[in-house]
Amino acid sequence: MIENSSSLILIQVICVLCIAATVAWTIMVVPMRVAPSASWRFALANFSILLGMLLYIQRTDEPSYLHWLVADNIILIGFCFLRWGAQRLYHLKSSHRFDLMILLVTITLMLLVKPQTSSSAYLMIILSCSAATFFFMLAKDHYVAFKANFTAFATYWLVIPILIIGLMFLTRAFILMAYPDNVATYAAFNTKESIPILWTYIFLILMVNILIIGNTINRLVVKIMTLANKDTLTGLWNRNALQNKLDIEHERWLRDRVSYSVILIDLDHFKQVNDQFGHAAGDEVLKAAAKQLSSITRKIDYLCRFGGEEFVLVLSLTDEEKAFKVAEKLQQTLAEIKINWNGAVIETQASIGCVTISEDIAAEDLLQHADKAMYHAKASGRNCIKSANSTKAQTYSI
């Protein structure tokens, strides 16, 4: 039981923080619906830590599996939920099996001694090592999630606080191994000597929740920005995102004189598909076209749905001759589409216009030149390719 009044006040502060965090994450789930699958795990994490702390402060000199083994492992389960929530938030591979194995090993080791005050140093060493493992793995999860979207500097500063928490638990384990008689200072909560440890717990709870809330909000903002720049039907980038990519490529052209090209693809007779088979069939054609086009584009290229049945492909580091060859591949892969719709087969053709940046073509006029080349292809009988930079043309017969 808690006998020191200062320790009792700090324990109460910790419980209040856990309650507030549990409520806040629950609100994120209902009614706000902000990353609900991750948020309810974060809520359970804080609730588990709260429950573990409430059981912990009931310890006496009498042996008690509830107040020792159960309390410690409920806190560890809370750390597991922190990790599982992060994995859901960042769409990482689940670590349930590994984490549950760590919990099973922890419980097994704790069962080797009687849960009482005389065994507290041993029990705290096991708890601290397991907690350190969970936080090190949590730091690894955050590093994997952040390194693709942040600079190295930002990534390290977002991961380092979690690593510090893991190091604090590991340091406590080593101190208790070296000085088991100092358990009242480094592990217990019911003595005057434990006050710095209690303040550390308050700091950790605040830091972890602030960090994860910040990451959740950042993830939400990124998702909103992505949705704003994505076509909902095909999953490709939309017209809003296209201009930013063109600006980036043109800045590279101005700086390094590295050519880039734009290909505008228009599906032939698409209106007839909608009129004859319905808009649902037309949507399937667009999704199939997007999938086919994506399958042969490079990672450095930028494919977007320009509007209606039109697609635009921005080719980095590509001159006129290479762009024309890419256009040929695009035309051929679109010709492979055959959609069975209510017993009928829908095939696809495309008229394609190409343009490559040059001294006599302004950046703001690039899409207009590609558009004119595409209409030239349509006027030439459709299902062919025209380049705005030359008189090249090719017809591909299906």
C-alpha cells in the first residue's frame, strides 16, 4: 500500500493522465472516427497501464499473484497495444505472435519465484527487460514508417524519444541486477525514494501520448492530402497533383537540362461503351486501363487520370525518341484489355499524343501541345500516336 503522501499524489496524477488519455483516444474512435482501428488500441494501451497501476499500488508484504504478476503483465499488455496501434496506424506487418511470445516468456520467468516483496528486484528486472524490448521494437516500427516520408533528421528525432524510454527501462534492469537492495529507489512506488521514478513515469506517459497523437494527426493530414490528389475510381493521381509534378520536372530541366516528356492518352470510342453497356462498364474499362498503364510505368514516372477517359503520363529523364517508344508500349498494353460484360467483350483502343520539353516549348504550354498531338492522332483515324515535336506517327492495329 502507498504510505508516503507525496508518492500517493504522484500515483493519482499518473492515474488521471491515463484516464484522460483513454478518454481522448476513445473520442478519436467515437464519434470522430480518426484512425479508429489504431485509436482504440491506443485507448486500450492507456487503460491497461491504468489498471496495472491500480493493482500495483495495492501491494503489501503478503504474496499476491494479482498485485504482482497480473499487475506487471497488464502494464506490458498496455505496451503491446501501443505497438499494435502504431502498426495499424502505419499499415505495418503485425507483430502479435512475437509480442505474445515475449509476454509468455515474461510470465514463465515471473512464476519461478513467489510474488512478494522479497522477490521484487527479480520481478522488476524481468518487467524492465520486457518493457525495454517492446519500446525498442516500437521505435523500430516508427523508424520503418517514417523513413519513407520524412528526412533522416526528422525521422531520428521522432524515433529517439521512444528509444530513450526503452533505454530507461533497460538501465533500470541493469541497476537492479547490480544493486538489488536499492529496489525501493528504482522500482517501488510506495516510498519517498521512489518519487523521481514516479515523475519519470508521468513524463513517459505524457511524452508517449503526445508523440503518438502528433503522429496520428500527421498521418491523417497526409491521408487527406493524398485523397485530395488521388482519383477515387482508378487510384491514380488526379489533375490537381499533376501540376506539382510538372513544376518539379521543369525545375530539373532548367537546372540540369535533363529532358522530360508528357504523354496524353485518350481512350477511343469511350462514350459508346457508356451508351451501349452503361456507366458501370465504363468504370471497369477505366480501372482496367489504369491497371494496365501502371503495370509498365517506372517508379520515377507519374501517371494520373486527367479527366473522363484521358490519362497523362509524365516521363522523367526521357527524350522524344524514348517517349515515342513508351507510347507504343502503352498503346499495345491497352489493346490487351478484354472485359467480359454480360456476355459481350469490350476492347480498348487509344489515341496518344506525346511532347518533350524543348527551348521553343513553354512549360505552361506542354499539356496543350500534348493535347493537340492527341487530337491529331484522333483526326488521323484514332488508335495511333502523334508527337508534337515531329511528324512521327504510328498506327497499331488491333
